[in-house]
Amino acid sequence: MRTRTRLIRTGLAALLAVGGIVASQTLTAQAADNPYERGPAPTVSSIEAARGSYAVSQTTVSSLSVSGFGGGTIYYPTSTADGTFGAVAISPGYTAYQSSIAWLGPRLASQGFVVFTIDTNTTLDQPDSRGRQLLAALDYLTQQSSVRGRIDTGRLGVMGHSMGGGGTLEAAKSRPSLQAAIPLTGWNLDKSWPEIQTPTLVVGADGDTVAPVATHSEPFYGSLPSSLDKAYLELRGATHFTPNSSDTTIAKYSISWLKRFIDDDTRYEQFLCPLPSASPTIAEYRGNCPHTS
């Protein structure tokens, strides 16, 4: 009886050991499949929260120390334990300063990104200029900034409000290697963007009278290639200036889009596909699912 018990125990131990090896190999394979996942598994609560799981530090960049844009503020995860992060440059709108989009800095950085909210050369710069400035800011961020060692230079994106949103489209058109673009109530005289190859989330507002969705965000979205991973989010009860204040809906879908395409983190696909339904904060959401990038 004792011999039989010993054999059973030995067999169970062997099975557990094999199971442990298989589980370990599975986890290793998953990590190898996507080495860019950062932070815990997401939930609705985590992406709607005012702050994510990372503590955030920030540093100011003087306009006197850079060329091609007007300086700004870099927000970044304080810890380096998880390795490098993707990065996003964000432009303000017409007549505005970086303070108008500053809320996005710590909110996105705390989710695992290096975020650069910039000032432009002048507050009157047009979209094409703002697009060039966003790219100049990314180049500074990855090549000269004090946090360049924390950034994966192959995982970059752009965002912007109003003229900065138009500039976001210009930047994506000029640099196809960008991984994500998010124009927020964007303004641009150019309505057609078939050249863009960057996954793009177009955010409009149903009450926008400065850049009405019918003449800006909707044609922007409609002109993007049908084969592109793209989406159109129209905010309900919102105005052109809604992106200038902390907004849970903008944050929720921006985080999901940046995570999905800059980090290739498919854990966030659940918030984008199936397409979100109309709600008290969403007038309309369009897009192609499932995403393929």
C-alpha cells in the first residue's frame, strides 16, 4: 500500500511539474508575442480612472532649448522597472497654449506612456505647421530629451486639438511609421486623407460650431482608407472645446486606441470592438472591427 501511495504521489508531482512547465512556457510565449504590454490587465474602471497604475514625473522643456516647436512639458512613468514605453506628442489648438491640453499629460502617462504636451511656435500656426512641430517634438523627445532612454523609438503617436487635430492628420500623412493618431475636434481645410497609413481615431463633438463634424471630423474619417484601422467617435452634448477639460470618454477611448496600436496590446481591443454603442456621452461611434494592425 505504501509503495502504491508513493507511486501515486510521484506521478502527481510529475504531472504538476509538467503542468508548471507548460504554464511557464505559455506565459513566456505570451510575453514574447507582445513584449510591449505595460501595466495590469485593463478594466472599464481602470481606463476611466483619473490615474492609471504608474506614478508620474514631469519635466519642463524650454522653448529656448529646442528648435522646430515651442517647448512644452514631458510627463513620464517614474519607474523604469518595466523597460521602455511608447510616446505621444500632443498639440494645442488655435490661439491656445499647452495648458489647454495639459490634463492629458498625467492621465496618459499614468497608463504607461511618455507624453509631451507642446507649445507651438506661435498660437496662430496653421495645421501643416503644427504637424511639422509635432514631428519635431517627437524627434526631440526620442533623440535629445532627458527621458529619451525610457522611450521605444518605434512606438510613437500624435494627438492634437482643433488646429492641433488638423496637425495630427498632417503629421500622420508625413510620417507613415507613426503607430497611432488621434485628432480631437480637428480643424483643417484639407478634408481628404487617403494617404494616411497610421491607425486613426477621429474624435468629433455633436455641438461643435467651430469645426462642425459635417465639414470636418466626418469627412476626415470618411476619406481615410477603408483598409485602415480607423474609428470615428462623436461626443454627445459636447462642444469644440470639450477636449480642453478632463473628459472621461475622451480619455477612455484615447487610452484604448494608444494601447492597442502603439503597444499592440490586444487586451484593450475589448473596449473598441465590438463597436461602442450610443450612450449619454457618445452620439455615434463608427469603425472597422476586428482590427488587424
